[in-house]
Amino acid sequence: MNNPIRRRLTVFFIGLPLYLFGASVYAGLKEDLNDGHHVLLIRHADAPGIGDPAGYKLDQCATQRNLGERGRKQSELIGAWLAKQGIDKAQVFTSPWCRCIDTAKLLKKGAITIEASLGSFFDDMSLEKTQTQALQTFIKNSLAKNSQTPLILVTHHVNIQAFTGKVVNVGDMVLVRVDKAGRYLSHTHYPSPQP
């Protein structure tokens, strides 16, 4: 019998255990990241505070706002979540800020590379347009060189918001579809797994 209420209840009860027990597998994430048209932006994991202390230096982690214990655990959980989606290795690029570098390392998806276009412009919002254009160019060039390996970019909320229009929480992921010039077309938001 074609009963819409029965169909809804069936979908609900099948989906409920997946929701309750966190068995979230997103069909197609791996395939999207291997198609040469998508990148995965990740906001760094939990780092208590806002911004950075006055006088911080990029080459001195002790002067910056860094991941706390929760952020380190969160980074590992993100890496495990990606593995559940079938993503074991990736090209991983990160902002020069230590909280991003540490997040990227704890994903355990391979070697990481620091990329200036992923750096925060929180301290000088006048750089938003220039920085976003640099990111777009970087994405275009990276996908042109190697479109068959997932491209993961660890960055900051201001960068993600400027590129996609999406406001994200710490550790959230945004799968972005881009055109051949690296320009934003659309996105899918994946909330961070929580410690």
C-alpha cells in the first residue's frame, strides 16, 4: 500500500539510529573531492579565545592563540570522520597560524604544506578581497596540477565566510564546488564531530 505516512515513519525509524549513534557517512564526499571541481575547507579546531594576543608572531606559537585539549581531540575526530568517508590521504594545505597547522597535522592525512592565501585577515579586514582572490587562484592552480587527490584546506572563519558566504563553527567543514578559475559556485556544510 502506498501510504505517505508509513513511508515517512519508515524513513524516520531507519534514520534515527544513524542520528543517535553518530554513524554519519555522506555518500559522494570522496567522489566529489576526486572530481577536480571540489575542495574541502576546514575551520581550525577549538582554540579558546578570540583573535590573537597583541604582538603575536607567526613563527612563535607561544605568542598565538592555540588549540586547547578539546581542539586537539576535535582535530583527531575530524580526521577519523574523514576516514569513515573513505578519505585516508589528501593534499593538505594550511594557514601559517599554529592552530591551523596543528589541526592539519592531527587530521593525519599526509604531509602538510603552509599556504599564505589561507592566512587570516581578521586583524585587517581591508585584505579580504585580495586574500580571497589569492585563495581562488591557489585553488585553481592546485586542482589543475592534481585533480585526482582530495584537496583539504585548513583555514579561519573569516576566510571561509569571505569565500563561501557561510559562517562556520570551529572544526566545521565546507565542501566547495568551484569553476575552472577556482571561483565559488556552491557548498555543502558538514558540522564538526565533537569531543
